Amino acid sequence: MIHFFENSRISIMVNPKTLPFFFGFVVLLLTFPTVHLGFDSDDFVHLEKILYQFGNPGSLHHFLNTIKNLFVFVTPEEVNNAFSADSHIWWAEKDIKIAFFRPLSSFSHWVDGYLWPGWPFLMHLQNVILFSLIVVFVGRLYFKLLNPLWLAGIAGCIFAIDDAHADAVKWIASRNSLWAFLFGILCILSHHNWRMEGYSRSRFFSYFWFGMSLLSAEGGVCTAAYLFAHALFIDREPGLSRFRCLWFYFLLGFVYVRTISYFGYGAASNELYVDPNQEPLRFIKNVITFIPILLLGQLAWPDPRYFRYCSEDLMISFWMSALLICLFLIGVMIPLIKKDQISRFWLTGMILSLIPVCGMGIPSERLLLYWYTCLVNLLTIPKGNFIEGYVLFYSLLSYLFIRFMPRSHSFWSQTVPHEGRY
């Protein structure tokens, strides 16, 4: 039941057990039309590998080859062999490498290719269901951390309908980011239940979900940003002892990084991905360059992808404008979050979770699921009459952005070349 007016104040009464499922159902309906989109770019690459390159479908060799090599796009060995065969790829760097270890995501694509290779409808349906589950568990996280409850309801609604998630949902090949984020949210929920609600069994579930997130995509490391922020601002342990709960996560992450490095996975000498282990200076440069662009793209416009297609002068102006706007917003927020530890948790997690995303050569909204989870936290500071006015202001601002977005998109589409998939 919703009461719009109570004692001259807006009060929304929500059920924290059922409302996240309602949001998930609504998102299921909203995203269902994407099941008719068919295949696109990397989807064809995955299908070709599963059906033709990895051996006899159904054999153990085919299965293991898919798990290990589905997301291996190019390696130095392949390039050197091509040079030896006098292939026409003179433009390629000899040490170029784009190879990722995503066994859980690879398994889901193996199921697609083995059971229904000609049915993209069913492949897209998996993405739709995954995102609906994400909305459900993000909503549960909001209801655990945000007060009052009606505020958590608004936060869940904003996350559910944000258009920045569209690319991750509508592209079959991007399913790895959905799996990683789903397991990451389950990890954060379990960690909170363990540390704040005393459920000791949740400790082992949180470790399990963290490992699953890493095995879904390297972006699962963003989960660590929120675990660190939780220990820093929410955990009840005094002093540095609150960080002792993170040691096993660190161990899992260390084993993961060393394993993929040992088996030759990673990225090098290409413009699409930057591996911090291989090119640390270039990665740091990307962090400095992309974080303001990503922040501005989510808070307002334009789409961060346009940044890479601008002329050099426009790129500098773009970055300077984004930096100044972000510094202004942070300056406004700092006094407001000083007394709110939950807000500090979200803000810290937001900033830290952007760092791994900067490993992309082209900034993209489809990788900002972790980031947008905490953007709605801006609605939680501070409570009282101010927050009600802020909610109304945010709603009006959102309407203005939606109303005038076509003009902005038209401007940027004419300013920069049309980009393809990456």
C-alpha cells in the first residue's frame, strides 16, 4: 500500500520482501523484446568456435576447449604463425594478445551452442532472466542498507529502469558481465549478513560467490571495492581489526590473478583492452582519463563511448569539462556525507569499482553495473525535509535529461564517427 501524504510529508510504505521481486518482474517485461534481436558481432565468433573450431560437439575435448578458449580472441602464437604463412596482417603487433579466462560464462555459451545453436531467442532469454535476478538482489541489498524503506524502493526502481544497462542485456556476448555482477551482489549480500547480522554460514557463501564472480569475468574484481568499503565504513570491529575479514577474499583474488597470468591469459599491445599487469603506466593513464568521462556519462550525457571518437581538441575539452563538473559534484557531496556512513560506503565503492573498468580501451556503459548500484545512494543524504525536495528535484532533472536527450545524441552523432561493436 502506498500513502502519498501523511502529516504533510511524503511517505511510501513498501514491503522489503516482495517489492524487489515486483521490480524483477517489471524488468522482465521491459527487457523481453530484446529476445528478438538475433546475433551480433562477437556472437558469431562464439558460435563459429563452438560449432566448427573446437572439435566434435558433445565430446569432452570440445567441452574443455570451449571452457578454456572461447574468450581467447588472438594470441602472439597465432600472429606469428600468420606471419610465417605470409598472411596479410602486416598491421598487427607480433605480441598482441586478447585472451580472457571466463569459464562459467563460457559454459553458458557452450550450452547455447550445444543445445540450441539456431535459437538466439533462448540465448537472449538467459540475459533477460539474469538481469531480472540482478534487479531482485540489488533491491534486497538496498532494503538492508537504506532507510527509510520507501527510499530503498525508489533506489531499486531507478536501478531497474536505467537505460545504461541495455547494452549488457541485449548483447548475448556480454552475458559474462551479467554473471559476474549477479555473483558479486550475492557476495556483498552474504558478507553483510555475516558481518552485520551474525549469520556465520553466510561467510562461506560470500567466499563462494566471490570466486564465482571472478570465474565469470575479470570484472568480478569490482566486488572487492564494495567489500573494502564495507569493512571501512560499516563493519563494527574496532580499528584495523575490521579488515581481517578480507584476507580470504584477497587470497582468492591473488590466486585468480596468478593463475590467469601463468596460463597466458590477459591483454597486450592492442587498443581494446589494457592489462594492468602488462602495461601499468597505460592503465594508470586510462584511470585518470576515463573516470571523469564515465562519471559524467552516467550523471548526465553524452555516452562515454563517444569520447574515443572525438578529435584531439574536442577530446581535451570533453575531459576538462567532465573533470570540472565531477569535482564540483564531489565538493557538494562531501559535507553531506560526513555524518552518513552508508553514503560513505556507497561513494567509496563507486569510485573504486570504476578503476578495473578503465582496463577497457573504449569506455562503455555496459560495464558500469557495479558503479550504478551506488549512484542511487545520492538520494540517501541527508534525511528529512531536504531529502524530499531532493527527490522531487532529481525526478525533474531526470525528466529534463530524458526530454532533451535526443538533441544531445543528435549533436554527438554528427560530431563523431559512427562506432561499431567492440
